[in-house]
Amino acid sequence: MLGWELPPHNSGGLGVACLNMARALAKQGADIDFVVPYEAEHPDIKFMKVLSATHLDPIYRYGGGAYESLRLLEKIIPTIDKEKLVSIRDVQKSYCEFVEKYLMEFKPDIVHAHDWLTYEAGVLAKKKFKIPLIAHVHATEFDRAGMHYGNPLIHEIEREGLMLADEIIAVSEATKRIIHEKYHIPLSKISVVYNSLDENYDTSEYVFNHDTYGYLKKLKTAGYTVVSTVGRFTVQKGLHNLMRAAAMAISKNPKLIFLFAGDGEERNELINLSADLGISKNVIFTGFIRGKKLRDIYSVSDIFVMSSISEPFGLTALEAAHHGDVLILTKQSGVSEIIWSALKYDFWDEKKLADEILAVAANPALKETLQQNVKHEYHKISWNQVAKKCLKIYNRNIKHKRFN
């Protein structure tokens, strides 16, 4: 498996999906070597071998300064090693060199590459070592660019990886359509395998910390409704639309609090927009959070909104559902294909989003019905099912050996 992150060194859902998928595959008998582009400890991963392609710290897996300026990095890390400030293309080159050396000694049955960051290494394995390649698409550059064109270099890497892959796994029917329409890949070559909820949500102990968001609990006792969203603050997530919908809703019901959990390049724009709209006192920015603090966000929320312009899947919606949130999802999200007990809208329809938020806040019976129904749905897809589907795909593409 070729991936770019694994918990606890992940910045989003890609690492979580890779971890749960690999764990489920290992339980089915797969022997996995997982290559990451950095060097770090993964203390909870005992079921597979994690290989480090470089000696870089995890913070540099996207290249030094990929999201922050050199000046800011120097301020945050005064002892920074200037030689480590490489570009993302340098990291990918080193990654490919490691994979090539590895394949000279070891011959896996199949290579499973996750997203464009690893496709070049996957193509190398296919071309030079004749190993079947599975390309897994968690998001395309069109998704990341909010359905605009985005980075042409990334498009070329995606195009080559998808064209040369023996088979493609897409995380939703929506993603499958994008792959087919934008890259002209035959539909017969693409299999849809939905993600599932992180199994730790079911097995790990969790108790809400009343001190963390105690002020919100007090507001709720005073009749306030808490609406949350979680993710990167990028154009893909449609957060400007959500903020404008929030203003519409607050104008009719001042007892609404909106939690924006996350960080990204649009952070300052969103803060300014909340001020311009006159709703700053009803909007809270938590910054980047993970682990227990993230679960506390879900627990204190009444409504979870996924406002993405294009969301290939959306694991955060399943996490929120597990904690009893009412879900409001854009029709442009993959998770909306498997969750029926959610309110849905087109990402651009700010008025409808505002109306749906107001309806849930004003109608306790509607809120309870949606909360109860979604709990019966989010477990429909399990990682065990995901693993079985992946193994069937492997079997179709491995000529010399079959998995049981």
C-alpha cells in the first residue's frame, strides 16, 4: 500500500480511511507493507509493517512551506533545518526512489496506491516490475479545487495513474462519475467502495468533557441550538455559503450558535465574513482539533452541516451521526448516497440550508426523528465489508496468486 499519512500523523480523513481499511484487510489475512513519505512512530499499528520512504518529519510530507510561508515556519520552529525545506515534488521523487529500491528486493502481489500523491510510485511499480496496480481515489483535483480546474500538474499525474491502473476504486458514485467524465475512464474499470466509520468510535471509551464546552452547554439550557461543521477551510468545503446561510438563519432565530472547527487558507476570510455579516457573536472558530476534543464538538452539537461543493465521501458525517447529531448534507457529497435520514441541499442553495437549520431548531420532534433514524443507517457499511470488496478486486487482478 502506498499512502501519504497514517494516524496519529494525519491531517484529515485520508489517513483514517487508510488505517481502517488496512486493519480490516489484515484481519482478512492480507500481509501489508504500507509506505509513508516520512519517519515517525505509529505505536498503535501492530497489524502491518509501516515503511518510511524518507527521514523527514511528518510536518514536511507536503514539502516545507506547502501551506505556510518560510517566515512562519521559522517562527514556529526556530531551530528548523533549512535543508529539510524541500518541495512536494522532492518528497514524491524520494518516495518513488524508495519504492523502486524496495521492489528490487520484495515482490508484492499487488500495489494499492491512495490518491495522486502516490500514483507516480504506483505507475513505476506497474511499468518496471509488472505488478498489478489498484488506484484508490479519495478525492480528485477537481474536488479539491471546488470543481474548478485546479493544478494542471496534478491533473496529469491523476490522468496517468488512472489510465494505467488495472482497476480503480472510487469512494462514491459521485467520484466515479467525475473520474469517468473528466478523465474519460471506462465505467467498467471503476468500482465503488464506500468508507465506513472508524471502528474506534464503537470500541474506545469516550466521556464528554463538560469543561471543554461548558459555556455551550449553558447556552443550550437557555434554548440555543448548536450547529457545527468540521474540516479544512478550503474552497472545496463551501464554507462561505454556510456562513451566509448562517446569517440568514440567525436573522430569524438569534438563538443559534455556529461552530467552525478546523483551519486552512480561508480562515481569515471566514472570520472577516462573519464580522461583515454582523454575526460574529454567534460564530465560534475552534482552530484545528482532533481526538477527544473533536468528539466533544460532535457531542455538544445538535446539527452537523457538511457544506462541501464537492465531497467524494465525508467521514465526518458518520462521526457526527454516531454522536447523535442531525445531519444536513450537500447533494454533492458521497456520504449522502448511503445516508437517507439526513436533510439535503445543493451547496449553492443558501436559503434552503438556512430553512433546514431553522426547521430542526424549531421542531424537537423532527430533530429526534432524524437523530434516531440516522443511527440505524450509519453502520450499514462496515470496514469488514470494505476489506472483502477490496480482496475481490485484488483477486481479479492478481494472475499468479489468489487471496482466500
